[in-house]
Amino acid sequence: MKHLSDIEIAQHKKLLHIKEIAAKLGIEEDDLEMFGKYKAKLPLSFIDPEKIKKNNLILVTAITPTPAGEGKTTVSIGLTEGLNKIGKQAMVVLREPSLGPVFGIKGGAAGGGYSQVVPMEDINLHFTGDFNAVEKANNLLSALIDNNLQSTVNNLNIDSRTVVWKRVIDMNDRSLRNIVIGLGGTVNGIPREDGFNITPASEVMAILCMATDFENLKKRLGNIFVGFTFDNKPIFARDLKAENAMAILLRDAIKPNLVQTLEENPAIIHGGPFANIAQGTNTIIATKMGLSLSNYVVTEAGFGADLGAEKFLNIKCVAANLNPKAVVLVATIRALHHHGGAKKEEYNTPNMEFIKKGFCNLEKHIENIRKFNIEPVVAINSFISDTKEEVDYIIEKCAALGVQAVVSEGWEKGGEGTKKLAEAVVKVVEATKSQYKPLYNWNAPVKEKIETIAKEIYGADGVDFEKKALLNLKRIDRLGFNNFPICMAKTQKSFTDNETVLGRPTGFNVTVREIEISAGAGFIIPILGEMMRMPGLPGVPASEGMTIDNNGVISGLS
């Protein structure tokens, strides 16, 4: 029997009109800003602080992933379907996909199998234009910087050698990482080195996701740090009078997007920062919108729990005053094989020795979640190659730690395959009486905050600061940004800063190479190792397997 691909499953589904999805939330058609029949933007006026306090926020994260990921989005959507199946009013709130990974190696980010958000082609492609708006706002600031360098009117005396702001484009294009601009004579600008990041790595994306309302968005845009003048004065976007024009471009992008799941439950998709170099979660506004409209909100944080979940709990929840009630840790047999020493071609081959050796990675993530005063539930994302012996081993080992592990079959069965997971999550939520607690106080010294994350979350013995990082610390102090939270930029493939070190390493230090300032987003970014802000395409990009026919029907998108 031929298994349908993700896109075939999505295309077989007859979608409800978005006004019918909105009606399930008590939203009138006139309150929607519709993009065709199946997508709409929601007004910020629906955010209700009192309802937010009463409803339940659930975070889905994962163990340290294999290169292909462990299915957090699929589990998030499946769990939402399962919660609705057992009689709870639930909504999923997710990030928007980036075009770079869609056409590169990772594919789309609309879930998979029978746990998808739809229309998946629209969501994975241009959607409602939010990424385009972020890109244009980012590049407007770039244009204003270069115009000021060239202009004799209101010239700010910016030293072009200190400009840290880069242009962005939402595509994997390694040739744009390092470029020279302003060539061709005096009428074409001041020659200088520049480069492109991918749009999810833009600080404008991080700002969109941290903003609490439109006024706050404008303020954050104005706070973007650009560089220094020749007399060493800091320059911000507000000095270029950029914030209002940038905010105009984001006027619609700040509004969350309403779509639906395959089982016709409401879903919000909004914002999309990377998790290894930014905060890796959807917008604060979208999360609050979900909590204003549903009793249960399932959301996701990118990559492993040492990245996305740590930032969600230490940055986003503190900034937005959120109180997550449970964390779902997604694990796969193949990922435990990976951490147990299996080669890529052995991921799907049953092997108890790999499982036993690799379990330590899951165990460390369980310990980490509990440090935030939250109880985890382990979701074993099911694959056809899993064996009962391997699954039972994980369930028993988790039980010995006092954690319930449940097989999640959302990919194959949708909500029917996640009812047990939903029941386990509800059990934790209903037993939760206490407030979650962040790992550190934002007002602690910067070095101390970095060391806390490294020691407590990664399991490091300590942190080594290179000379450039120490100079950056002095700059942060001079600019008055010591009370910012920490947004670590680190490989997603390991607890360490070396992507080849798997499992649960001990006896290591991490090295901070430099520390960047994201003053608009409101955090500082220690760089551990070489971090890629502009990915390249693989030898055989996913785009090569995509087709579109005369009727506009797409194949090969996943």
C-alpha cells in the first residue's frame, strides 16, 4: 500500500473556510482580515490579560536532535488534536517556516503526516507576507545607514568600520555571506564590507517576536544598535529616525495569522526566529492571543531543550509574564541511537545497546526542565522502525525518574494517535499548583548569567572568554545593557560548543568567542564557536524535487 506524502495528505483535505474556524473561537467574520478563504489575520484587541492568567500553556521541545530533527512540530499539532479529542479546547501556536530551509535540506515546518497545519503550501511559501515585511524593514535600515554615510545632510559621523547591521534575504545563499558594497564611484555610495543574513536571523524578526504591542515594537526598533561614530558615540536606529518607517512596514506583520489543523482545529502561526542564534519561538503576541482564545495552548521552541526551551523559559516567559504548566520532551528512537554512537545509516536499525548508551541525553534534558520547577512529559515520536523492546526500555527508564513517557502516533493517526499523550499532559497540568521559575535573575552580572546556563543546562565545568568577548563585556557595561537576558548562540547538535560531541558529555568547558548586542530585542548574544547566519544549499537541494503543474498544484514540498 502506497503511503501518501505530507503534501498529498494536505491536498486531500477539504478545508473549512477560515470564518468557520474563527467562529469556533467566538470571532466574528467582520473582525478577520482575510487572505483568501483559508488564512486570516487577527486584531490585537482580542488579547485579554485576565483570560491569559486562567488558561494553560504547554511547551513542546526535544532532546538534542539529529540533523533532520525529531518532529516537534508534528507532535505539537498532534497533541493539540489529541487534547481536542479528549474534550479540551486547545489551539496550537507555532512559528512560520523560512523559505531557505524549505528549498534547502530541512523542508517545511507545517508538521507531517496526519498532524499538519493547512494550507501547508501557503504556510511553507509566502504565507501572509510577514517574512517579506521583516526583510524590507531590516533592509530599509541598511539603506538609511548607507545613505547617512554618503550624505552631507544630517550626517551622523558614523564610522563605517564599526557598523554591525547586515542586510537579510530569506534564502539559503552562501555567496552573500561576505560582500563589498558601494563600488562604482562616488555616486554609488561609500565602499565597505557588508553581508547578508537569512531573514529568521534578523534582529527585526527577534524584535517582532518580543514586542508586546505596536508602541513597544516601535520603541524596540528604535533601540537597534547600529555602530559607533568616529568619536566613539553609539548610534541606534532612532538616531537615523528609522523606527517609524520600519514600523510602517511591519503594520500588518505584527498581527497573528489564523489557520487550521487537518482536524479543523484553530491554529495560530506567527514569527520565525532561528533557535541557535535567536530566541527560537513564535511571537509573544501570538502566544498571548492563543491564551486569550483557548483553554489549552500548545507551542514549540526550536531545536533541543538546551536552546529553544532554555530561551523560552529564561527570556520569553519572563518578558511576557507567562507561566507554562507543562513541557513535552520529544524523543525518537533514532535520536537515542544517534547519541548512543550509531552512524546515520544505523538510525533505523533496532539496537538496544545504542538506546541504553543514548538515553543519557534524554535524562539530562529531563533534569534541566525540572530546574525550572516544571514537570516534563516525554513523547516518543513513533517511527515504523521502532521496536517494542526499545520503546518499553525508554518508558521504564523514564518511570524510574518519575516521568511519564508516552508513544505519540500523531504522524500516522492524527489526534487518535495522541490521546494518551494528551491525557498525560492534562494530568501534569491539573497537578501543577506552583509558578515556574527562571534559571537566573536578569539583573545578575553578565558573566554569571552565561556561566549559569553553561553549567546548569549544558553540564559544563566552566566558561572560557576569549579576548574579543572580554572587550565586548566592557562595551555592554559602557552601553548600560548588563541587565539583558542571555540568548546563547551555540550548535544545536551537542550540549557542548563542539557539534561532534554527543550524548551527555562531562568534564568540558565552553568558549565564548564574542558577544553581540541585540538592544532592540532586549538580549545579548554570546557566540560559542562559529555560528552560521546565512546557510548554504546542500549538494542536492530539496527544490530539485519540487514540481508545479498547469493548474498550480505543487508536488515534492514537504
